[in-house]
Amino acid sequence: MRRKLAAGNWKMNGTGAALSELETLSQSHPQASVDILICPPATLLSRAADSVAGTEISVGGQDCHLEHSGAHTGDISADMLLDAGATSVILGHSERRVDHSEHDEDVRAKARAAMDAGLKAIICVGESLEQREAANTLDIIGGQMSGSIPDQSTGENLIVAYEPIWAIGTGKVPTLEEIGEVHDFMRTRLERRFGEGVGRSVRLLYGGSVKPSNAADIFAVSNVDGALVGGASLKAADFSGIIQALESA
Ligand code: PGA
């Protein structure tokens, strides 16, 4: 059985004052039947980890370097994230792929570093609008999965998030059939590459304009094991609605 996961990505949002949202969130979910993860900016990570200690919530990073340490000004290693209290790290988000020219091989090397350090890697894949309109979404997703997911992946250390680029922060969401088609495809790819046992145990998240109002429908789609949420994870009340929808799915 795959345990469901509601993951929030705060992106470059939040200073110390935002930690009160985390407190509200943990008070709203003293017991949870799903995993809850918040990935705040790196500057808040260790304070966030302290504030959720002993609660149902865990915290994660939004990126890491592929090396464990060294002369890389401004970068953060997986070991540092772990030391700050992270359990997981988002890798290969489309904003990183665009803003920092990250390619599949970079994402794969970062994922290796994260897994070696003992973090779960949440690897993001997703097509652009042009790619969807050209009807090669599954080719794109398959290629990104082959290129970005390392061989050492297991159901414990790998989570894959399907995030159509055109759905991120736009309020546009694929149809439930389109989400199901991609998630079933991703499951089959993982089973073929890693065998049925591992392939079936990797959690698959959908991300892109998930809100309390559309979450229940999305969570009813086959092979959707949770969500990676941007904007609606910034306010505890919104994210709580998504968590509740996942708990009832
Ligand atoms: P959004 O972002 O929920 O604001 O669309 C999703 C994401 O980038 O993970």
C-alpha cells in the first residue's frame, strides 16, 4: 500500500512570519492518515523543522547540489538539508529547469546525492503546452523519467511528481482523463524499469493548480497518490482543505 502524500512547495515565498501558518497547519492535523510535507525556502528550513518537531508534518528542501560539499557559492548540499531537519527534497521542478538550465542528467545527479544522504527525492516531470499540443506528452514524460530518475531508486527514496508546466500557477488543470493517462503511463514505466514490487511502491503526485475545490476529483484518479502544491500550500486553511480531500480519497 502506498501512503498518500500532500506536499507543499512554498517556492521563494515566506519569511519568519510564515511559520505561524505551519503552526496552524500542525494544530489542524494533530493526527493524519496521510503524509504531510512542507518545503519552505532554505532560510526557514531549520526553524520550520523545529516548529513541526513531534507533529505529523515533515519538512523538505526545494533543490540541492549534486556534490556533498565544496566550492559552490550559494548552493546547498543534500547533507546540509538533512542536517537542517529535511526528510525530502524537490528536484527538477520546471522552474529550476528553466531558471537554472537544469537538464535531466543534472536532476539525476542531484537525486543520487539526495538518496545517498538519506533524503527522499521528489523528482518533477512535465510537458509544456507546445509539447501537449503536438501530442507527444507521453514521449516527453518517458524521456524525463529515464533521464532524471537514478538506478538506485526504491519506493522509499523516490517520489515522482507529474507537473504539466502550463498548469503551474495558472489555474488551468488537465482533464481527469489526461491526468490518469500520464499517471498510468508513469506507473507502467516504473514497473518495467524497476520491477513490479518497486514500481508499484513509488508514490506518484500530481501538481499544477491543485486547490481545495478540485483536489477530491484529482485524488480519485488512478495512480494519483497525492499532490505537490504551490500557491495553495502557502495558507494553512487552503492546504488543510487539500489534506482533508486526500484523507477522504
Ligand atoms: P501551483 O504550483 O500549485 O501554484 O500551480 C505547483 C508546483 O509548482 O508545484
